[in-house]
Amino acid sequence: MKEKDAKFDSERRLIMYVEKNNGAYSPIETGSYMIETHFDDFLEKRKHLETDLNKKLIGSEISPIEYYRVFLNIGIADLASRVGISSHKVKKHMTPEHFGSIKIDLIQKYADVFRVPVANLFQLFDLQDKNISLKQEKTQNPFISINNIRNNDRA
């Protein structure tokens, strides 16, 4: 990368080695290239991924194990190792049919790996407003309910 292409104004600082006009390489301090050029795209793609995974989870196409595994970008073998079971069992737990047979101590291990409360493996939140009332709705997936949170000030 040329020196002129590496200069960004950003609060996040980064040291880059760049090619100077004389052909020599040296370090410069600059803003984060990735944040300045790709961060908005990353956030948009994450939102689309979350929306897609929510639809699949509600439609009983995937289990909460698969939801968090994909959203957090954890490989099957890595998840199996962290939970202490075989990859084959993790693959089974990624389906709604087998999710219901998981014992609570194993659910807790999954929740610990995903860094979420156990309850989050059984529900989604649909946040509408901050002044709240809560209404729970069933989904096609018997293990997942949607908690609708509404603003009490609006008619």
C-alpha cells in the first residue's frame, strides 16, 4: 500500500508499514482502514444474518444451538471441544428434533460457550420501545417463544 492510501482520520489508531515515494517501507500511524472502509457493510451484513437466523429459528428449521453457533461464527468441532461432546452430537443438537433431548447440564455448557443466560436458548426478544409491556407469543418451534415488548404510552 502506498503512504497516501493509508491515511485515515479515526479515533482508532493503527500502525501500518507503507511504501514511501522513494520505494522504502516505513511505519506510519493512521486511523483504522478496516473501520473506515468496511465497518458499515459489516454491521449491515450482521443485521441480515440475525434476521435470517431469527426466521429459521422461529420456523423450526434450526435449533438455538445452530442459531448461536452461526451468529458467533463458531465451528462445529470447536463447539464440540468447548462443550465436551462429539461433533456428531453437536450436529444433532443443531436441529429442533434433537434439541429437546439435551439435558439441562449440557444446555448450561452451551450457554456458557455462547456467553448467554440459559433462558436465551429458549426465547427471542422483539424490542419495540423503552416504556415496556411484555406479551409472549408461541412459534412453530416448541422451544422458542417471542417476547413482544411494547410502549405503554402509545395507544
